[in-house]
Amino acid sequence: MAKPICSRFIHLEDSQDVANASNGFKFRFISYNILAQVYVKSSYFQHSPSSCLKWKARSQAILMDFKNFDADFLCIQELDEYSTFYKSNMENLGYLSLYIKRSGQKRDGCGIFYKPSSAQLLQMEEIDYNDLVNCASALNEIGNNKVLDLETRDAPIEELSRKHQSDDPHVRLKRDCVGLLPAFQLNDSSNHIIVVANTHIYWDPNWADIKLAQVKYLLSRLSQFKELVSNKFTCIPSVLVAGDFNSTPGDEVYRYLVSASEVAPIQLRSLYAAHGGEPTFTNCTPDFTGTLDYIFLSGSRLRAVSLLEVPGPESADVIGGLPNHHHPSDHLPIGADFSVLQSP
């Protein structure tokens, strides 16, 4: 497999905030759906060279990406082979890690790798969106806002059975999706605390109501966790939310996440949207090319000083779709260098 493209961080234009941040503690933060090997089937990726799909080549290419990022925090989605490959290899690179496997029979999950030289773990909670099955408000909302994926008229018996399942909120909400919710204390002079969320939202475009229910649950849990951390450590933590949200800019899930109203329990802003706009795409295959991955933040203490460059549609390294010899996943990484501003 060819050598992966080296990551390039673009310095943001000078502003008063960036100038004030120039002497502050800096850290690098990356989010990346690495495409779990369990989902790598030649029938799914007929456009990709077969050599790019083999585990030995992909695992080494992904590990090389991780090394080249030289990030302080790596939020990873579709992480499988965690205990057999990534955990020990990342420890050799100086990282500690957190991991949650998806529910049921799923073999991948979400992970966070972080440098103990940059931050210390203070507290952590896990998010299992299957908990929504026991949430009365979610059941009621899904039950009153069904998104059906089958036509009923003249449907065979087996399709009617499937439709009945898709109507059942208990079935619809049990998607085996997960997330991590840790709090870290940065190793800076002010010992600033950040709350991080890393998640992977359900994929099916026909089940937008399920995605919205998951995101609402995420922000509810995030708001509660932030308050817990604030009270326990007597602080005002910054918040960084990363993940594959399987939603494009402007749709209902995205609008809820960046809602400026009182609808959402915590107010977030999109990292890339605040600095020129979301990438043209973060997922690139012949069947779908669009932006699904985001980093959101809240608080006034963090300032982005550079952004990880995301290739555009004319970039030679993405033509034909991903994965390929340059990018080991069908998704592209996103990220930034942040500087911590001094408290007012």
C-alpha cells in the first residue's frame, strides 16, 4: 500500500483572539472514522484496489496516520481490533486509551487515545443509545413521528412483518450505537478541564427520527455530565464533541446540534463552519459523497489556531473514491490545534 498522505494543518488567519492565544497551552484534537475491518468487504468497495482492503495493509496505514497526526487527543469511530492491535500499538506511541464496544453482536465501537503528557483523565461515563428503549419521552416521540421504509399496499407477508418491526419504537430505538463521555484536566498552568464526547450516530438515512433521538440523548447526557464535572471540580469546563453523525449540514440533526435557541440543553458551534465552512465531504465513495463528520465545541476558553486540511473533489488522492492507496478509510479525518485562553 502506498504511503498515506501526510496531514497538513492550515494556520488560521490572525485575529485578536488567536493573537491572545499564541502564548497559551496548545493541544491537537482529531476525529476519524477509520472504517472497521469487520465492514471491509470487496462487494461493498468494488472501486477500491483489493490490496487497500487487506487488514495487514490497512492496519499499518491507519497506525501511520495516527503517528503522523501527533495528536494529543484522537477520537476514533468504527474502532475494532482494539485489544488485539490498536491498544498496545498506541501505548508504544505514548498513548493511553478509552474504549466502548457497540452493544449486541457488533464488533466495533468508539475509542479515545490521549497523551498522558498532555492531559489526565478525571471522570468518564459511557453512552449506550439502547437506553432510549426505556425512555418514555423517546418512545412517545418516535411513536408519533414514524419514518417508514416499506410500502404496505400489496406487500408480501414477510415485508409486512418487517414493516411492523419498523413501526415499533422499541425495535427502532435499539440500534446498538454508543459513545464516550470523559473529562480531562489539561497539563497547562491553569489546569483547565475539558469535557469530550466521542460518538457514532446511526447510519440509515430513512431513519432520521432515530438519529435525532440519539443526538438529543447525547446532548442531554453531555449537559448533565458537564454540570457534574463543574460541581465536582469547581470549574467551568470547555466542551468538545466529535464523531460521525451520519447527517449532512443543514438537515434536522445538524440544525439541532448547532441550535442557537433554548431547544438544545447545551449550545454548540461547529469548528469548521466557524472557520470558512464545513468540508465539501468527509465520506467519499461512488455511492455517496458528503460531509458526515464534525467537531463541535462550547465555551470561551478554547481557540482554534489551525485546522486539519480536508481534500476537495479535485484532489488527486480522493478521485475514484475511498479507501485507496492514500487513505485507508472511506472517511477523512478532521481536526484542529487549539490554544487555551487565560480565564477572564
